[in-house]
Amino acid sequence: MDSIPVYTLAEGVPYGSAMTAQHFGGDNIKGLMLLQDTQLIETLAHFSRERIPERVVHAQAVGAWGEFEVTHNISEFTDAKFLNKIGKKSKTLLRVSTVGPERGDSDSVRDIRGWGMKIFTEEGNQDWVFNSIPVFFVRDPIKFPSLNRSHKRHPATNLTDPTMFWDFHNNSQEGIHALMHLFSDRGTPRSIRHINAYSGHTYKLVKEDGTFHYVKVHIKTNQGVENLVNDDAVKLAGQAPDCHTADLYQAIAAGNHPSWTVYFQIMKPTDAETYRWNIFDMTKVWPRSDYPLIPVGKLTLNRNPANYFTDVEQAAFSPSNMVPGWAPSADPMLQARMFAYNDAARYRLGVNYQQLPCNRAISPVYCPYQRDGFMTFTDNYGGDPNYVGSNLKPVRFAGATGANGYTLGGHEKWVGQIVGFASQVVDDDFVQPRSFWEVLGKQDGQREHLSYNVACHLSGADPRVQDKALDMFSKVHPSVAEMIQLELENLKNSRA
């Protein structure tokens, strides 16, 4: 009997019964409930507070635990310890999400998938916050909030709004490449197990001697890429809205552990200075013909969450979480996200969110300048000095990491005057989308699917917005706009 748990209040006081509450009036149902019943009051009060603020974006997600294993030696490029030995394994938490929809929306909706991956290393947490397509919709961070608002609900009607969506993108045409990925079948993956992930951003691999290389990350599914056609995705949204959640959970539970191969594209700093594409522009890829994929490691998911809220909903990921040997570049979107994601976690989970089990580093943490605040779960560093410059407690500094160390990795000299800057859309922004259109032409039916998918969404927009969207697609190639226009006319006739 001792092994059977006893119901208690959160303070540890045992329940008499979980089904009754204190009542004045004997067995008469007309009696009064009593506020002295702590069990009743605590039950009701906690129920009203058991939801935390929903993520503004990436609310709907599936997640699991796993491991990242190094399979190839890349020590010539970085001193990061989690990458320094073939066969080395690191505990990993992965959360894959849609972007625009709220929590509880359909898994099969047409959207980019966000890829939040936390690697627990002996030097701290390394987060990879990636996407399921290699390019993004904007390259100027000031547009980031507006981009996401345009993909969500209209402020007056509270409906998702094609006019709002296309009006934004018609005026941010640098994102046409990402739009074409979204409206290809890649926008409706069959399952989480069958998608790839891409860093999008350019990062740095850094050595202790100060040498560095630029890097982009590709994570390729070993199950093979599989997507849904639009009509099947729409059908699943009604029949099995949690299809991705169920697929991943059931696969892991059955011992069918999904895996991905991690590759790097690596560029010398001297190449970056003269390369055709701006390597800090998130709307551009590095062609593999110029920078081939170099295999690095393997990600395997092998354990389902013990509790979704504890393990996944409370998880917090940020591009700013970097270990020695991994560093940021001058990518303006990356610089902005390095602030925004941690700030969102502070709002949603509280200032001490790093202490939650799903976020807590496995490496030693000693941060006495960052203490107090709501929900401190540690001893709060006891009486250790909470100010800089004390001689009362021996401390040491690594001396080769952080804001003043080699993690910066070169190319950090800034010149010129401060100006108000916004990037301009130029003809070069349509070159890579044109190449993507050529790739789709080599795949049976994929051009037709993209045209149909765009038309289905665009048909609900204001005619003026439709015209400008067609003009934008014509800059990729006249045939893109022509095929979309034809599908728009077919949809209009079918509804007549």
C-alpha cells in the first residue's frame, strides 16, 4: 500500500476526497459552499491559471527528445566541443511547429514549419532555430512583426485574410522565393518525419586562434521527403487535424525512431567579400554547386515527452543560445531574432525560464548577476556577491568566450555613417526563384500544383491585390503568372 500515492494539496496536505467539497446544510442540495474549503478554492483557482500565454507565432507544435551524434570530423573549422569527436552524442530536444496558426489548429495547414532544436552540451545549450525551407520572406527585421500579422487574423473581422496576406507580400517582393516554396507541395508536408530543416541564416564556425568560416546548416530527413497535395491537406485538416502529432508520437512509441542527417555548407571569409549573393541576405541560398553539403552528424528522435506541457510547451529556443566555437554573423534578421526570441520567453514563461527542466543546461551554471525574479527554483546563489568587482568570493573567467572573446570570429569592423536603411527589391531577387521554377519543371506536375495552390489562396483576395501579385510572379517568369491566371479563371468559372 505504501507504493500507492496519496492525493494531496500542492502544499502536501492529504485530500479526504477529490470528489467532495465542504457544504453547509447537511445533505440538502440547497445548502451553501464554504470559502474555508481550501481544497475547493485551490482547485478552482489553479484551473483558471493553468494556461500560460500562447506563443505569438509557432503556437501549434509537436516535440520529442533524442540525440545528436557526430559522424564526421570538422575540427579544422570549429572548437565547439559538441562537434569535436566522431561518435560523440548530445541529448537533444526538438520542437517542430506551424508558424501562423494558433495552438489547436490543424497540423496539415499550408505553412512553413519552424524547427526548434536544443542541444545540451558540456559548454552550455546550443539552439538551432531553423525553418523547413531554406529561404525567408523578408531580410529587414523591422518587417518581421508585419509579416507575421499579415499571415494571421484581420483586426476587424478576426478572419485569416488573403487580401492582407498578398498585400504585404506584393510590397515585399524580396520574399518571392519563399512564397514559391510555401505554395509548392513543400508547404504541406505529409508528416514531421518527412521534412528537412535549414538554418536560413549564415552563422560562423570559430577556432580559438580567431580563424573562422561562414556556415549554413541543412538537416535532411532519412525517411525521404514526402508531401501532401493541397486537397488532401485540406481533407486531413477536417478529418485528422492532429495528424502530425499522432504520426510522430506513434512512430517513436513503436520503436520506429526517425532520423535526419546534418550537413554544413562552409564558406571562407574571403569568398564572402566577393560572392555574387549577399551571404547575410536570408532570402538567398548558396547554390550547392558552389558550396557542397558536408556531412557532420545525425539526429535521432527516440523518446516521447513524458508530459507535453512540461517538456514541449515550456521549452524555449533562441538563436542567441550559442556555445564557444559557434558565433553569429552580421545577418540583420539573425541579429534581431537573437533579442526577440529570449524576450518572448521572458514574457511567456517568466524571467527564470532557463531553470525549467526542459531548458536547464547540463553544464555548470554560475550566474550570480542574474537572480531573483518570479519562480526561482535554485538556492539563488545564497549570499554570493550579486555585483561586479567583488574580492569576497574566488571566481574565474574563461577569457576566450563571450562578448570580448574569440566567439566573435572576425569580420566585425564597422565603418561609415549611421543612416536609415531599408533594402530595395532588385532584379537579382528574382534569379533564384526563377531557378526554383526551373527545378519544379523537371518534377512531374509540380508547376501545376504551385499554380493551383497560389490561385486557391489568391482567389479570396481583393482584385487589385490579385493583379499586383500576378505582376510580381511575372518577374520570376511570364509562365508563372500565366499559369496562376489560368487557374484563377478556372476557379471563378467553377464557382459561377
